[in-house]
Amino acid sequence: MTTNSIRDKIRKKEEVLMRVENQECTRLLALMKAPKGTAVSYAIQVKGEIVVKDALGVIDQRQNLPLTPDCTFNVASISKIYCTVAVLQLQEQGKLSLNDTVADWLPEFWMPDERYQQITIRMCLDHTSGLPGTQWKHFHLTEVGKVDFYQETLAYLAKSHLKADPGAYSVYCNDGFTLAEMVVAKASGMRYEEYIQKWITDPIQASSTRLASTLNPDHPLVSEGKKPKERLMVQGAAGITTTMSDLCRFGQLFLEKNAVLSETAKACMNQKWGVSFLPEDKASLEYGLGWDTVCFQDPDYDLGDHVLVKGGNSMTFTSKLIVIPKYEAVLAISQTHDCKIDVQAAILRLFATWMLQQGKNISRFSISKSTPADGLYLQPTGALRAEQHGFTLILSKENQEGDWELQELLSAEQDRWVNEKGEAWFFTEQQSRWYMMKEVRGKTMPIAMKACPVQPLSPVWEKRLGRRYIAVNISPYDLTVGDLLAAFTLKAVDGAEGLMKISVHHRKANGFISGLMEMPFAPIDDQVGHACLDTPYNGSRDAIDPFFEIVDGKEYVEVASYRYLSEEDVEEYQHQGFLDQTENQVYKVTEKLSVLPEIPLNRRIICLDEKLELIYDSLDDQPFEGFNRGILILI
């Protein structure tokens, strides 16, 4: 076995152990991630060693290959730090100066605004160049090598004017870094992507870190959903593609002496270079060279001084790099947009959670152990799942696809849990039951009761699981059922043995109920169920007591004043017309239905699709567009 093979085996074993040892952080991130989000990856490095890393999701949603920490993300504007390092290296080699004008280096650069001749290389790096902002054409592509991005940028600038005198004030700008990238190529005599690899990424052994034209095939590039791979042509401003571990390796340059970046260069990059003409503006002053801020502070965490932060946001990805000298830590995270994570808040929370595991609480939050927060809490229209992770409490709610989505991300303050709005949650016990309480603007109310398991389901109830029921006593003028109660599915309450729920199907794009509506109950016997909530205020409103019976061999259930027929007992539609009967006529539609039967006076038709969502109601002023499969109700 070769030395490299042995190293690979050791590395893979270490990665497996790392994932097992840090399930708390990964689980916390998984709860923050949107269920259908494609990919998110993170890494935390302390004192030069990766202590936590993981990746959740798939490489893309075409092949659905599992994501690993070796997959790469476009970290977009974090690339500006790499470009700045390259410029500072060349300055120390005596090949250029930050005070050189860009026009001296790039004689092909011209603008109709004569002030362009005053733009220095430093102004390109601290966002004071006054340049327009972003040359968008071919900002990102599906294929590289098809365009000359430099020529397109020069042509764009030749038809643009500055928005401010060079050096007047800082305003975020990609164009400056494209010019800086061109200067690096000119001063070094190398293509920019070759320079970055030779002088920055290879020396730190960041083998995954590449630009669009030099991607490493050993590190698959993520893409969001079923979108094509995103290859960014604004290389100096936004072109870096990397794993989070290799991004941490790059961040480590700013924490220790190294041969890539001198202490003098770091000091130059890490000081405040921002300028503003507004006395109240503090944010603009925090720009370093390339950095978004060189003095980051967060009111929730003790991070110390001189914290460096750079974010990146492309058409597909959102990323964050944070360097924290006090703890010798580097934090890196990147996601596809469909994960819907606040990456800065998330990576700081993950770091604080890891630090808590090491016995150090760096947050302002206390750790509540006095109340059992974890568990399933029932509401009249659904359930909330509470999971505690250190000083964090996640409240999730099930959506219509059966996935649990983040509802609230809470932090502990003594015996309460608070969100960023100042709203507070706490838990109290009364009559041997636990209740979730919420305080909003000084008003406290119970909002859910912890699920209490009951007797296991009988065989009769087991057979009903998943069965769907359609209303059969709708009147021609009842608007309620058109919006809300035309059909339901009978389900078990996950995490609470013996409890059941009626999962309501409602109108698509319903304004009254925008998400999943599920009403819990407990079986009393094989025919009757009883509402299982015992909560004041709104916490147990609209209780339901379903009553099942067999009539003429068909199963019916009465609940909330409506009578329903089991879908299993619904007849197939054979173009029947309206009959003169009390009960609605309910039919299964199994092939394309384009024309409805003629509707007599004071009668009505409702159509449900395969999911039993209401798609047509003759009471509405909308044309019937036909449907392939579902339910037809003649009222």
C-alpha cells in the first residue's frame, strides 16, 4: 500500500469520526435548512485543526448524488480576499504598489470620465474607486472559454462614468476587483487563475480551491436544484470555488505566520480603509482591503476584537468566512439559496454550540435545564416539534409534503427562550401536563400542549390510517367547505403513540389556511374519537369528535358538522347527471374530464384533484379548465 493510500484511509477515518463526534452541530444545521434545499456545507477550524465539518443534501437535484464535505461551492465575493492577497504579494515582491494607478498598469483601460486616471489599485480593494459597480454580461456562465471577459469589461467601462471622485467614499464594487485581477495578471506575467493556484492555494494544500477554468474534478461542484453548473467569470471579484475545509485553510493565513502572506501585508489588509461623508455611517468605515469588516462584533457572542468577515452571494450560493483571533478560529459555510439559511447567524451559532461542548459558553445566553423543552406539542390545527441544542431551541412545523420546516430559532435567557423580535417562549406544568407558553408585547398565552401518548391503536384504527374521506352533505351555498373542509386524510400523530389527526385538504392558494391544517384527537373506541387538547385561550379551540359508522356497506364519518364518505366507497364517474337526493353525489374521475354536467338552478359542482385539493367550485367566478384524475361532487 502506498503512503498516499495510507493517508487517504486515515483521512477518511478521521472524517467519519469527526461527523459522529459532532452530530449536535450537524443536527442543529439540519433543523435550520429548508427541507427541499439542495446543499449546505460548513467547517470550523480551531488552532489550525478542523474540529467540525459536514455537508447536508445532494450535489444537485438531477442525479441526487449525496453531498460530502469534499464537494465545492462557489463562494462568490469571498474571492476578493484571494485577489487582495495576490496584490499584496506582488507589492512585497516589488512588482507593483497599492498607490499605482490602474491606468498606468492597464493602458487599454479608458473611460469618458477623466477622473478614472486617479483610480489606484488600493481604491479597487477598499471600494473607494467610484466605479459603476458590476459588469453583468457573462458574470456567470455554463461554459468557460467562450468569451473574453476582460474585453467585455473594458468595453463596458468605456461607456460608463464614475459615480464619485476616486477616494471620496466607499461603496461596494465588483468592477474594482476585476481591474485588480487584470493588474495581477499583467504584473505577474501569468494568467490570474494560474497565479492564484501557484502562489496561494497550492502552498496551503487547498487542492479543491480553483477558479472556473481550472476546477479540480476530484471535488464535484454543487448546483442548486436542477440548474446548470454556475461558473463565475468575475474571477478576482467572485470566481473562487472551494470546499469549506480548504476555505478554512485559507482563513488560517490571517491567524499565524506563514510564507504566503507576511505580517506586514496582513496588517495592511486588516486595518480600516473605509470612507464615508455621512457622520452617522459606521458600516462603510469598517471595510478593510477586500474584507467586508475588520472589526466585526455580534451582540449575542463574545468574539473579541479584530474579527474579520467576508460574505459571498452569487446567483446560486450564499457563503461566509469569519476569522476570530481571540479563539484562533476560522469559520466557513456555504449554501445553495434554496436552503434558506442565514449563513452568518448559523455558523456563529454552530461555533458557539461547539465551544459549549468544550465547556466554554461564548454566548450571552444561559442554558435552561429547569423545564423539559424537547418534545411534540399539539395545537388545534397542527403540531410543533421542539428540539433543544445547548442554548438553542428549534421549533419546527410539518408542511403539506410531510417535511418539518423551521418556524422559530430561539435562544435561552434564564428560563425563557427568545427570538430576535423579543418574543419569548417558556414551559409550565399544570395537572400533570406540560404547556408551551408565548409572551408577545407583555401578553402571555398558552399556545400548545405537550403530546401525551395513549393506548396503542386497535386493528380497526390501524386499517383506517391513510384513508381519505370526502364531504357528502355540502349545501349549494356553503362557502366554508369550499375553502377548508371538503376532504381529509386520517393519519397517526408521529411521536405520540395512539393519537390520531385529521389532515385537512383545502383550496389551492387558500388565503385563510396557507399551510398544513391537522386536527388531533384520541380514539375512545373503534367508532368514536375525542379531542385530546386541554388548553385555555386558543390552544384547544374548534375541538373535534369524529364518529364513524357503516351504512349499507359504506364507511361514513361525521366530524365538525360535516358528513364524509370513505374514498374507498366512492363510485367511478360515468357521466351521471344530477339526481334528486339529499346526499351529495360523489364520483371518482379516472380519465380526462373536460365538460361538466349541466348545473340545475340552486345546485353546485366541486372538483378536487388527485391530492383532494379544491381546484374548481361553480360558486366561483372562474371557468372550468378540466382535470385528469380526482373527485367530482354534485351538490
